[in-house]
Amino acid sequence: MQKSKKSLWTLIKSQWALIVMSVPFLLYRILFSYVPLTGWTMAFQNYKPQIRNMWDQQWVGFDNFENLISGVTSNQFWRDFRNTLGQSVLTLILGYVCAIVLSLLLNEVKNVPFKRIIQNITYMPHFLSWIVVTGLVSTMLALPTSGGIINVVLMKLGFISEPVLFLNDASKFWGIVAGSHLWKELGWNTIIYLAAMTAIDPTLYEAAEMDGANRYHKMWHITLPSIRPTIVILLIMSTGYLLESGFEIQYFLGRGVNAKWAETIDIFVLRYGISQSQYHLATVAGILKTGISVIVVGFVNFIAGRLGSDKLI
């Protein structure tokens, strides 16, 4: 026991600089991520803003949860829950697959200047705010007379015979959200995959080439298996954001004709919770979203472990 304590203190002394550096980040996380959790008490109260002391509020138990799930606003909540989940799943699949494919293609580019140009072009949209992206998307999807480049290109290629009002077609809204996320974040999402590919032993490619493997064989049998741990870990972490499909693009592009497919849980919290001063309702929606995300991450992490892949814990 004494030896164990001694080794612990020895480790702390040897890593004191890293520990000191981590203290500000730890305090930041506690202050902005854990202290605000005291606000979750509103979910169990009939919260009234005029009562300053939150502990003097009227406690109602789980009535707010019941009202949200099966009460007056339950239809809107479950509709927005469906939209959030659908948009997130579509965005995750499209972005995940395309990021891996683009990483594989960039890894095969031997012309370094050309590779850097492509990377810079695909990285740049990441630094645009969603407000700017929303304006660009709205313009690109407009009619040709209003600068709608998407309609112009599709008509030139013969895919459509007349302009389409994309934002007035509710069934296309999920695809618009997924496509916008793909354009904005595709290049940025390739960074980790490309970094993982640099750690692959070059002799593996040389041996495969001597055995007659072409580029596609090497990508499939060497590159992908080598970065599989990275792919799995990022997938597990991404599932924690399944109910975080975004807010700006849905809020600014969501209209009366597509609201049934555009509104998400975050918009529900704004319109039915905060705007109507039903803070307890907004808190319950946030708790349910967080709880479901934790369960999904744990489940996916468990499945990855059972399949013999790397996992978070």
C-alpha cells in the first residue's frame, strides 16, 4: 500500500506541469458544464421567474415530464423529435462516409501543391458562420431569376425541365440540411483521418505493391483496416450528437410550408418553452435529449466492444 502511494506521488511529481496546465480547462468545464446542471431542478417545479429563490418554487415531481410526453404539446414535441433524429442520422451517414472517401482520395494524391489546394478549398467553409451559410444556401436554392445556381445547373444537365422551389418542398428539407452540413464540414472532418493515415507503415504498401496490388486494393486492404480504430472511435463520439442536428439552418430556412419537417427539438425549446415562459418545459426537453444521447453513446460503445473493435471505455 505504501509503495502504491509512493508511486502515485512520484507520477504526480513527474507530471506536475501537465497537471497545472489542465487546471484552467478543468475549472472551465466545471463552471460551464456542471454548475449549470443545478438548473435541471426547474424540470421538477412549476417554475415562476418572479420567485427569485429557485428552492422556493412549487415542486411538481415528474408532472412536467408527463405533460411533455403525453400532454398538450406532445404532438409537436414528438414531431420535432422525429425531425431532429432524421436530420441527424442522414447528416451523420452522409458526412461520415464522404469524409472517409475524401480522405482516402487525398491520401492517394502525390502532387503535394495540388493536394494542399484541395484541402484548403474544402476546409474554408468550416470557418463560415451558420448564419452566412444559411444565406448562401437560401440563395443557391432559389429560382434562377434570384440567383439559384442549383436550379441552373440541374436544368443544364437535364435532371429537371423547370425550376424547383426546394425550400417549399417539405420532403426535401432533410436533404438540404444534410447537404449543407456536408458542404460546410466535409474538409474539416478529413483532418483526423488523414492524420491517422500518416501513421501507417509505408512498407505495408510496398509489400502489397510487390504482390500486384493496385491503389484500390491497397486502400481497401491496408488503409481502411489501419484507420479502423479511428473510424470506430469517431463514430461512437458522433452518435452522442444524434439529437444535435443544429438550430440556425432549421430556424432561418424553416417556413410555414415545411415547418412540419424543419422544426427540431431546439426550436421546440425556443418556441414552446422560452418564448412562452415555460422554462420547466424547455428544461425537460433538454434533459430528455441529454439522457437519450448518453444512452445511445453507451449502447454503441457496448456494441463496438462486443464486436471486438476499439471503444471509448
